[in-house]
Amino acid sequence: MSEGLHGYFFEDIEPGMVAESAKTVTEADVVLFAGVTGDFNPVHVNEEYARDTMFKGRIVHGMFSAGLISAVLGTKLPGPGAVYVNQLLKFKAPVHIGDTVTARVEVLSKIPEKKFVTMRTSCSVGGRVVVDGEATLMVPSRE
């Protein structure tokens, strides 16, 4: 692994470690996400349609918030070099354009024989959890 391009090594991770990042979702984010993924569900991209839904307006793709979790895992904790093995998600509330989403990860446990780390993952808006979940990542070892 290139020097300076790795996050935490497996040996340096301990339960209770936390990292987070916040992003305010823009119109451009939603349009670009729809374009990249091909998910043009009108509840995300058509205000007239979305006004008549239970949400009373457009909502941000749930997987956009999940992507913010992925960004924290891949850049902060465990950081570069870590690889997703599993992610469970529960979408608890909608996110709207203009909301600031805070993605948070917390180390729950380690599985030494596989170099796996289990993390609690969540996204919140204004202190309200909108996505809750758990991830397992394979983390590079010093060895």
C-alpha cells in the first residue's frame, strides 16, 4: 500500500472509535445521483408528482445517504484501504433537498481471524436519525 494512502490499520482500531461527516444536499446532488445510478423515480426528480405523495414533495434518494456513510468509512474510519463486506440499512425518515445530513460510524467489534471490523452506521438530520444500520469491513493489517 502506498505510503500515506491508508487509513487505520486493523491493530489500531478499538471499539468506541467514532467518525462523522456532514453534507448539505443540493438540487445538483439529486440530479447527478439520478444520472449516475439511473434512478429517476419521480418521487426524487419530479416536484409535481412528489407533491401528491405521502412526502408532500421530493425526497432525496435513500442510497444517497448510504453513500455518505460509505464516504466516512472509506476516508475517515477505518479509512483508505478498508473494503465493504456487508451493510444493513433501515431507512427511518425522508431527507429533503437543503437538509444537512450527518453520517456517523462507530466501531462495535473486531473479528481478528478475518481482520473484520463491525461498525454501527447512521445518518441524521437535525438530530433525528434518518438511516440506521450496521456495516462489516475488511481492514488492512500491519502484517
